[in-house]
Amino acid sequence: MEVLPLPELVKLASEVLETAPGEAFQYAPIGRHLGNPHLRAEIARFHGAEPDRIFVGNGSLQVLDLLAGHLLGGGGPSPVYVEAPTYDRAWRIFERHGGRVVGVPLEGDGVDVEALRALVSEQVPAFFYTIPDFQNPSGVCLSGEKRRALVALAEEFGFVIVEDTPYRRLRFHGADLPLLASLGGDRVVTIGSLSKILSPGLRVGYAIGTKALAISLAELAEDTYLTASPLSQAVAAKSFEHGLVDSTIRSVNTFLEPRHDAAVAAVAQVFGDDLLAVPGGGYFLGVLADCAVAEDEFMASARDAGVLLARGSAFYPGARPTPGRLFMRLPFQALTEDEFVAGVRRLAEVLQ
Amino acid sequence: MEVLPLPELVKLASEVLETAPGEAFQYAPIGRHLGNPHLRAEIARFHGAEPDRIFVGNGSLQVLDLLAGHLLGGGGPSPVYVEAPTYDRAWRIFERHGGRVVGVPLEGDGVDVEALRALVSEQVPAFFYTIPDFQNPSGVCLSGEKRRALVALAEEFGFVIVEDTPYRRLRFHGADLPLLASLGGDRVVTIGSLSKILSPGLRVGYAIGTKALAISLAELAEDTYLTASPLSQAVAAKSFEHGLVDSTIRSVNTFLEPRHDAAVAAVAQVFGDDLLAVPGGGYFLGVLADCAVAEDEFMASARDAGVLLARGSAFYPGARPTPGRLFMRLPFQALTEDEFVAGVRRLAEVLQ
């Protein structure tokens, strides 16, 4: 995270330490395993949801791990459908919990819903996992139409949708699209994170689902690590209360918007239609390009040219992208405009 | 934890916030997944072990969960042998990771090593789990002789011993017994916790094993929650550095010793030889008593008499204690001497 409100976080953390040190350093009181009630009330306001539907854990990846354990636990191997490409740590978590992970092609406006329908018709999954806003690794946003179609599909076949939303508030252009949870009643679980909008080091993430789901996650969390960090949760609660989350979102977006715009211009110029989508927010652009050489060789050449990329195929569970095509995740958030443009030009040379 | 050095913790946490706020609120640097190097160096000194054999996680239960995932992951169901009774959250973690948990009778000087040998001869386990010092729930200490016998057995049959040591430093009487790790080379993994000797709210625990094991745990942790709380780790490191762990151990022991002594006297008077062991430290006394009624009925009567107990049978995986016998965990750390003595008398009346 490039824009971190350090002095404000230090000030609020010091307030927590002075006014409620017992809360920070003692075991959480019995019955607190859903998370700090003050923080859950603030998250509830942030999302327009009821506090007792909210479970708070040590970062959103940990929450996803507990959720996967809950949704996949007990039974035999179940299918989990995900976008392809998708966040690599997520699909590896699902596999570790016994899920049989199947990728569904991602298009410029989100997952191919008809391909998902075909899969679901064959076998109903434990859940479908999506990152609807400014997806990691592709930058793609799920269109409003597809959001409604997905929720209708989940209703028709009776499966859970897990929507992971770490980048949702990092919107530089256009209007918000509805959360799937706002369209889908009880079938959608929303995962949220403060890592991109307050502080990654706090390790605070949450899930919003039914009350019963929140309790199940809390019980599993208690059996796994007793309680999430009380100090981090108290600092997060105070940050919401004092408007620090809102002001950090504004600062981050002001900081990232020109980087996004310059990155889009540079990639469109160099890669044309191979740019999967113009995100309008988030951290990433995705490119799916022709490539005559194997991925290993491409990555070695890119490295020699001074460009370090994540391995594109790692974002595809099982099946790789079409043979002869190469997926690249291009993160624009941590590079200056000049650095990013120079990197894209070097990549284009490597691919020629 | 009854004795919590709150003002000192607040002071050291404030120092961390003022001198290294980036460390507290930013992602940990790449390659930090073993844990904060400063903290690992302090734990290394505390244990006389090399820092690169140490992995730090969000509390010792989380570390145990990762360790179980590592030792049980991948293969089919493996046996895990544990003391019976043992810490209930531990054996449930092992089951959740696919372990087939088998209890081995606990005697006044530790696990029945010959019974364990018979089991191991039949099938070598993924690991044997023990709480060698002031065991939860029984207060039993593993004798020096049995420690050596266990380590020899692990060598002979080639299995891992996991020793969990949260109460080890809470010794009020007698001399330390050697850590199994100090007797057993590479086959023993030591789990440690700061919850009883500094602060439970910090959620800092660790494992000490081989370098390869530490790296495996770090990779699994990264795939599960990215990094353990940077702020908590920095506060823990500073606490070691400033002698706060040592002084807290002294305060806790000074506080608990009279509670232990009064509890032992009261239980010996009321329950005689049914007291499993005189611990000389820790939090618990264990009693295995005759009981004519079912456990549910006993617990209801105890509750009516104003005594809230954990369910004794929950500490026994699979098999229960001998029929007609009842196991009671009697925690003396959170009650005054008078409260404890009164509670024991009420329990004796319920049992008559």
C-alpha cells in the first residue's frame, strides 16, 4: 500500500492503548469470537448490513481460509468454481481444504456465465468464488447484467457465491456496481479487507453472510486461533469512527488515478485489444497476448530486461490459458507512471 | 491471565508506534514470513536455540493448527497419539486435519510409555502430542525418566514428538525438567506461547523445530494469512528486550504459588489419592474420582451448587475415562484461595 496514514494510525493506536489497555492485551471476553463489537458496528454501517451477520478475522485471507474450511469441511471432495484467471492464493486455499477447483473463463465484463451454467448443470459446486471489482489479477469488473445473472443462477441451482472485495473502494472512474450480496439474499457471502483502504499491517478482514454463517466462522476461528488480534481490531474500530478509512480511500484514489490512467494508455498503445479491460480502479491491468515461446523462457527474458512479473499461469487453476497465449498481470499501484511505461515497453520488446 | 503488566506493555507498545510505525502498519517485508527477526532472536536466546529454527505465528493454537496441517497434510488419515486426558482444542485440531486421534493413558508422572510403545509398534503415528509441564487439564508433569524414554521411542520408531509448553515457566516448586527437544535432536518440535508469561491479547506463539520445518510452517502461514500481526510481534520483541517477560514470569509465579499450595492442600484433604499429581506449577489440578451418576447429571448438580467446570470427558479423545470414574479439571489460577477451597468442598458434597 503506497499511501499509508501513518501519523493518524499511530495517534489512534496510542488512544486505544491509553484508554483501553486491557482490551488490547487481555483475552477477548467470552462471546467475543465474532470480533470486537465496536468494529463490527462500524463495518455494519460501512456496508449497510446488520452487525450480527459480520465475522472479523486476522485479515481477509484468513477469513477465506476459515470460510473454505466451513463450506468444504466434512464431506468428500466438492467442486469449487472460480474465475480463470483468479487470485492464486485463493484457489490454493480451496484445494488445501479438499476442493476440486475448476476455472471458468473470464471475459472483459466478468466470468462467462453460460460456461458456468454448463458446469453447474453438471455438478452443483460447494461455492463459486468471484472478485467482482477490479479483479486480481486481471483488473476486470463484473458487469451489472452478469451480477444479476450470477445471483439468479445461484438461486436456481442452490449454491453459495463468495464475493471477495478488497479493491472495491478503489474506484477512480465510473459508478459503483451493486455488491452481489445486495442482489442475492442469503446465498452470497461478502469478504472484505482493510489492507488496501487503511493498513495492511493491521491484518483485519471480515465476512458478511447469514447470522448462522457468522457464528460458524466464529466457532471455527475459536478452535483455530482463539481470537483475532484485539489491538488491531480496536485500532480499526477507532479508524472507522474517526473517519480515517474514508479519508484514506480518498487519498489512495487521488494517488492511484493518474497511475491507472497512464498505465491504461501505455498498455492500450502497446498491446491494443490484448488488454482485457479498462478497470477504472484497483491495482492491476491484465493482458492476454500471443507468445511464441514457453512461459519460463518469457519470464527469464522479462527478468533479463528488468521486469519482474508474477507467473501468469499460476492464476489459472488446472487448465492454462489457450496454448500460444500468455497471461500477464501488470500492477500499476507501486510504480511511478514513468517506471510503468518503461516496463511495458520492455515487455513488448521481449514478446516480439 | 491474572497478573498482566499493563502499564509496561502500553509503554513498550507506544515506543514501537513512535519509533517504527511502518513496521506496525505496513505489510511485513518479503522474506519475513518466519516472523519478526528481532523477536525470533529474543526467543532464540530465551530457549538457547538458533533463530532460523523458529517460526512465529498468531498465538500457539494457530501454530499448532499450521503444524498439524503440515504433518498430516497430503496423505490419508494418519494416527496421532495424545495423552488421555489432554487439551481438548488440540486434539480437535488434529481431527480436523484428518488425524485419527488415539488417547494414551496419563499417569501421575506422565503418559504410560509402555502403552504408547504398544500402539507405536502396531502403527507409527504422524506424531505424538504431549504437554510435558503442568499439563492442561491434569497438572501432571512428565518425569525426567519418561522424557528420556519417549525420546528414545521416537528415535527407535522414527516419529515426531510435539511438545506444547505454555505453562513451563510457571514453576513454583522444584527444578526444571529438560525440554524433550534438548534430549531428542531433530525429532522434537517445541511449541511456545507468550499468553501466560506476557499477554494473552498479543496472540504470539511459536514453534521450534528444524530449519526445514520452520520454513514449511512459514510457507503454510503465508498461504493462510500472509503474515502474523507485525505490531504484536514488535511489542513482544521489545518486551523480551526490556526484561518484561522475565519480570512477568516472576510476578505471575509469586501470585500463583500460594493459590497452588492452598489448592493442593484442599484437594488432597477432600479427594485424597484421586488427585492425579501435585503439579508444583501451572494453572490446574486434575482429579479422577469415583462417581455413581452420569457426567451430565454431575455437571448439572455442580452447577446448581455454584461450581462451573469444563466437561471432563471432552479432554479424552474417543475413549472416556474408566466407567464409573469422573475426570475433573480444577483451575486454581483465577480463584482466590478461599473461593477455590469453598468450590472444592461443594464439589465433594455433590459427589457424595
